[in-house]
Amino acid sequence: MEQLLKDLEATDAGDLAFTRILVHLKTEVFAHVKDEEDNLFVRLREGCHPFVLESLGEKVRHAQKSAPTRPHPAVPAIKLLAPGVGLVDRVRDFVTGRGK
């Protein structure tokens, strides 16, 4: 999906390839979500105590608060940078009104 997003970004919206890439991306995203809902989440509910699931959910919610909100392909994939990059993104989002 990451490569498809990069391909989409590099393609002019008027190009026929743009539509092809967008359809492919949509198909991949839907397949990913369906797999999570039909397989991963079912297996987690079957194999984990509700307390553990709640703890995992809290960790995800916490990570989302500091995760970047924009793509940063030039930034190395170092998790230690994510909170700082996420903070800068959130300031930019606040100033520009993005996401309202």
C-alpha cells in the first residue's frame, strides 16, 4: 500500500494510470480491513483475555495521539522520531484547520 501511495503521489490526476493505481489501492485497503475484521480480530478475541485486549487498545489509542498525521517518506523509519514528527504534524493541522 505504501508503494501504491507513492505511485499515486507521483502520478498526475488526469493520467489514466492515476485511476488504475487508485482502484488498486482501494482494493488493497478493503482486503486488508476485511482480513483484520474476519481473521485477526476474531483470533485476538478468542485467544486473549478482555483485560489484555483493553490494554492493547489503550496502547493503540496512546500511539495514535503522537503518530504523524501526514506522510513523511524522507524521514527514516525510526520509531523514536514518530512522536516529534507527530507533534509537528498536529501543530500544522491546528494552524491550517486540517481535519475539522
